[in-house]
Amino acid sequence: MSTQSNRNALVTAEENTELGLLANKHPGIFTLVEPENSSAFTQSLECMLNSSLRGTNQVARDYALNNLAKDEVINRFIKDLHDICAVEAKQDKETIG
């Protein structure tokens, strides 16, 4: 069974959290609603159900392909390790020299 979804999501999070920042950086990735705001949640859910948002969410799909795909995660991790090693090597060289 596939756990992938290209549909739209309704997310409860504050704007200053990682999810809130993600929503601001990638408009349309999901619908963001403040936590504990049941009227906004209900209104957003009704809006989503009554709109054309039933198809593929291309913003979310593109984000997932570019940031969450296994190869992308591994390549980013390897790059980060190289960057860390380069900084440490430079610091070691400065300490010795």
C-alpha cells in the first residue's frame, strides 16, 4: 500500500513553527490554520471540500520530489558532511599553523 498523497492538506500550526514557516515559504503547499481555532478549521475544511482543491496539489508534490525524495535527502546529508569536514579541517589547520 502506498502512503504517498498528492492531495491537499489542512494543517493546524502556529505561523512561527516549522510548518508555519513552510507554508509561508511555499504558498499552496497546504492550508494552514491556527491551533485551537475550531471555526477557522471548520471553515477551511468546508472551503476545501467545496472547491476545486480535490485534485493533485502540485506545490506539495514538487516540494516532496525536491526535498523529501530519498536521493535528495542522502545527497544533502553527504554535502552537509563535506561542509562540516571542510570547516573542521580549516580550523585544525589554523590551530596547527
